[in-house]
Amino acid sequence: MRGRSAGPVLGVGIAVLDLVYEVAVYPAEDDEVRALAMRRVRGGNVTNSLAVLSQLGHDCRWVGILGDDPAADLILADLADQGIHAREAMRVPGGTTPTSSILLSRGGGSRTIVHFRDLPELSADDFGRVSLDGLAWVHFEGRNPLETARMIRRVREEAPDVPISVELEKSRPGIEALLHGPQLLLASRAFARAGGREDPGDFLEDLLVRSDARLCVVAWGADGAAFLARGGQVQRVPAYVPTRVVDTLGAGDVFNAGVIHGLLQGRPAAEAVVQAVKLAGLKCGHPGIVVER
Ligand code: ADP
Ligand code: FRU
């Protein structure tokens, strides 16, 4: 499944300190329970996806914002360990790095996330200083839409041949601004539902019409995923079920990386999505964001 791309993959989005507590079952409000295990690790959607792409053999670069605290040092050390260049990341003097407290239920692998951030978002002016030379791909998190739309326009104008993907995980005001420019839209079920869509096919047909993307994909949790390429029909891909689901944290990030990986390998959309579903399913069978052992 490995395959190095012609140039680096640039990911733009967040890096987070994840405090992950494994519990036997998800507690009730006001309960006091003991965790079975605990880990402090780097998380964040785009950096998780880059970690997967790096494991799959791609050169990866990250741009985003960190605080000025030990959590930022831990994140930078982890990115360096994973071979992800973060030299263009910004640090906010006196800032607190975003942190998530996460309960992972061993009962069924669910993950419940309480996320804290008070750092400013990366601006288009910040991104304007980032080199686009030689890139094979740019992947954006769908956040801070108006600024991110300006970043997408810059890539379109200055590096018109570089494919762009955008993750649509949460419905945010102004998110429609991100539907024009990227070739690939990677949506979540939560995003589809926030727009009133309970059926992945209906959601994708509507999304494709509203965008100029060539391919729209939606991850649908334990039900797998669906995709629609321009000029084609909606296709559904059932989940790849691991022997036991132990950790679904970051499954969507692994899935997104899998689709990008497949397309970078020159595979047709159907093969890229099937491969992504397999990677995400395998990931759910073991702890952490590891796709190859
Ligand atoms: P997120 O991490 O954003 O909540 P999803 O829950 O939609 O993302 O999961 C992303 C992908 O991971 C799905 O499309 C599916 O392929 C896989 N996946 C998620 N949960 C399971 C599960 N319980 N069993 C097998 N595969 C799963
Ligand atoms: C998983 C994740 C975590 C992070 C949170 C941010 O997809 O990226 O690593 O804490 O989501 O929303």
C-alpha cells in the first residue's frame, strides 16, 4: 500500500494535545470512574492525516498554530518523530496549545471529545508566507472558512496543477466558501446531518452540485463510506470490520489520508475509497493512529 508522491503533501489545520482516557464503559454525568489507561499524545485532524500519509511513505509538511508551552514542544517532537516538517508552523507567545480530553469506551470503541482552544486561527496572510514550491497535494481542514477560502485561491493561482482537498467535518458559518477550488471534498456524517441529510447519496448529490469538486466523499462511521465522482453515480462502500473495535479516535482522519493516498497513487476513485475504508477499519482495531506495524 506504500507509495511516495512526487513532492510533499502540505496539510493546513490543527495540532492538539490529546489526553486520552480509556474507560470500561462511558460514565454517567456526575459519576466518578477510574480510567483503565491514559495517554498524552499529539492529535488534531490534519496532523493525524499527515501522520498516516507519512507512514504510507509520503513527504509531509504541516502548517498551523501552536501555543508557547510544553504541549507545543510535545507536538513538535512527535511531528519530528513522524518525519513531518513543521518548520513553518507558528507559535503564539504566551499562548496555550489546543487540548482535547477524550474518553475512549472499551465497551464499543466510542470516543467522546471535549476540545479546548483559544488560539487565533491561521490567517491567509500567515499562509501567504508558506512556500508552495514542488508540492504534490494540499489538504485543508474546513475551518475559519473565509480565510481558508483565500488560502485555496492562492494555491489555485500560484500552483494551479497542485490538487487540493478540504475536510468538511463540522458545519461552520460561511463553509460554502470552501466548496469552490478543491478537487476533492471529504465530508463527515455529522456535516451531512447538520445540513439535514440522513442519506449519504442525497447528501453527495447536493454537495457535488453546490461545488466544483471532481470527487465528493462522505465517511459514514460503522456503515462505511460513500462517494460521487462528477459524471458518475453515488457508490457506497461497506465498512471493513476489524476483529474487535477498540479505538475509533481519528478514524475519519485515517480515512481522509487513505483517500488522498489512493488518488496520489493514481488510483480511480472507487479503489481509493475502498482502500481508505480498509485503512480506517484496521485502525479501529488497535489503539492510536497507526496504519502499519
Ligand atoms: P470520525 O473519526 O470523523 O468520527 P467516522 O466515524 O465517520 O469518522 O469514521 C471514518 C471511517 O472509519 C468510516 O468511513 C469507516 O470506514 C471507518 N470506521 C469508523 N467506525 C468504524 C467501525 N466501528 N468499524 C469499522 N470501521 C469504522
Ligand atoms: C480526532 C481529533 C483529535 C483531536 C480532535 C480535534 O479526529 O483530531 O485528535 O483532539 O479530533 O477536534
